[in-house]
Amino acid sequence: MKVLKFGGTSVGSSESIRNVKQIIASQKGRKIVVVSAMSGVTNMLVELASAEKHGKAEVVEGLMLELKLKHLQLIEELFVVSETKQITENLFLELFDQLAEYLSQKPVSEATVVTFGESFLSLIFSQFLEEEGISNTLLDAKQFMHVANVENPEVQTVQKLLKATLQREVTNEVYITQGFIRIDRNKNICTLKRGGSDYTATIIGAAVNATEVQIWTDIDGFHNNDPRYVQNTTALTHLSFEEAAELAYFGAKILHPQTVSPVKEKNIPIYLKNTFTPAAPGTCISSEIHSRGLKAISAKDGITAIKIKSNRMLMAHGFLKKIFDVFDKHETAIDMITTSEIAISLTIDDTRNLDKIFYELDEYGEITVDSNHSIICVVGEGVIDDHETFRLFELLNDLPVRMISYGGSSHNISLLVDSKNKVQALQLLHHKLFEEKLFKVT
């Protein structure tokens, strides 16, 4: 069995959805298709939940009307047979009424509201495939995506529940379900966070021991730098699991940061493909290593640097443990860390508990906090052994660098820069590490 995931832009219009139908029809064998909400819908639902919480009735009414018309217009454009169109409209309006009914209850959970986007689209898409002659079964992700711990999903739990769900349903070659949605440890509707449909696909892929997971977006796979800021980037045909995980965690927008982990252990390859150019090779992520050395650059924004300076305790036994315990207590992950004789500097991207962390760290020394930073990550198998790697440190001649992490992993070297210098740093590194290198080769 294969698992195919289609993101918001891939299902963002009737034309795009017809492309998706062709992709599904062209692949033989059983498959589970994971779909996101239509592009822009999740943002509307977040705004809707906020407006409802703050009693903005007019805003709620306007957003509800916009959501309804957006999906009814999609149905109008997709369906040819009037009977099927009417059935789909009725089913959609029933689901839409459930959203309206939920909003009338208090308190309103944003997580529950935002998951309606995936439910709306999966319903319409399933009905459309039926009209197009592709028999399918629509699955409710809430029946099996029981993920108590987002960082370490219980694949065996999902496997057991999904197996039971499939046994209850009519056996089919195509199953449609929703991405992004999960049930948390308290049995409440929750999410896998933004971009989480990728994660849904690989959790399901691991649960069914899929032959492969395909993630379809609007980009031709991983590029060796961010094409939004850097010209002349190239798509990478192969990445190892480790390389892809590093790039995703450190900001590559094409992939959810935790996508790789569920399938890595089972050695299930991930293919990143472009819905709009399906013939393009895309990127294959697997355990195979096709080349070593410098491979790609990515950037992660929203980084806060924290420096703890202590003449008294830094080198004392147990001091670092006490520092790390503070972050662990407040469930805040650390990205980078460097130490000197009297100071320790580290970075975080989650500042929700920063005030509490700051308060507890204050007893250990002088604390300084710098926000609005970005981590620039240079990735490749054995990158620290690449004879061209030294060139990335030439960046120090052009831009101030706040921190450097080198040697913690053989696949990753990270630099911390002020976010206002991020784009320039990406462009300079691309020139030094890829363009000049290519020029030398040719």
C-alpha cells in the first residue's frame, strides 16, 4: 500500500483537484490519500475561532458566509452530474451546520474549529472521485489518529485503530482521509500543528507498513537553498533521512519538521513531488546515501538567543544540568548551544514560557536575551569532512555571526545571525558553497 498526501495548494482549486485525480488514477494498487484543507481555509478558521472567542459576531458571520461560498463554489465547478452535485452540497451543508452548532457552544476550542477545513475538503474530494469513476472509502482520521505525544507518536496505537477502522469499512483500492487532525491523550480533538498533514502521512505510512509515502506540493522537491530568497537554486533528487530531517527541522518549508521520524525506522522512502509537474523527478528521501558533503542550506526564523554569564558556577559540577532542567521543566527545546569559561549561550524557538525561564535562570548569573534571530543550517552527509566546508566561515568577513555550532553532528553546521541579515547570509553562502564550486568544476 502507498500513502499519498496532497497539501493545500494541491487541492486549492477545482483545476488543482483535477490534477490530483489524474495522479491518483495513474498509480496502481491500494493507497491511502491524505488531504489538507483548501489553501487559505485554515487561516480563515483560526480567525473564525478567535472572533468567536472575543464576541465579534459580525466577523464570525462574515467568515462563515465566506467559508460556505468558497466550498459551494468548488462543488459547482467540480461536479458535472446534477444529482451528485446536489448530494455533495447536502452532505457539505450538514457538516457546515456542525461547525455552526459547535461555535454556539462554550468554550470554543480553536483546534476543533480549524480541523473542519480538512473535513470539508476530504468529503468533497471523495464525492468527486466517485463521480469520476474512482471508487473510494472516506475515513474519519479521528477514529485512528490517536497521538498523545506529538514528538513521539504511538505508531502501534494508530496501527491498531487504523486496522480496526479498515476492517469495518468496505475494502477499496483508494481510501481518503484528513491530514493535520489528531486525538490527544485526553481524547480531545487536536492538531499536529501547521504543516502537520505531512506528519499524518508518514505516521499512517508507518502504521500500514507502506511501500512508500508520497508528499505532493507545489515545489519540485527539496532545493539546495530557499528559492523564495535565492536565485538559481536546484532541486535535489536524493536526500538521506538524516539530511532531510535536519533541513526540515531547521526551516525548510516543504516538509513538516517531524515528518521523517515515523518512517525512518521502517526504512519507508518518502517522495516529494510537484502536483503541477508530476513528471518531474522530485526528491527521494531514503536510507540510501547517493553523495556526501555539502548538499543544501535552510533557515529557521523566530529564534531567541539566551546568554547566561556566571563567574561563580559555570564550570561547577552539575551547573549545566541545572540550566537544562529549567528548560525541560517548561517543555522548551534548545536548538543550539555554545559554552565558554564563564558563559553559556543557547537558542530556543518557543518563547511561550520565556518569562518563567528567565525568572528561574536569574539565580544562576547575568541573563541577556536577544530575539529576532535566524539559524542558517548547512546540511550534507559528512559535511564537516567536505574540503569546501571551510568556505562557509568566510561569511564572518561579510556579516556578524552570533553563534556557530560545529561538530555536534557530522551532517549539520549551524550559524546564528540577526534575522535582518538572513537573506543576505543565504545568498552569500549559496554563492560561496555552490555557485563558485560549480564554476571551478566546469
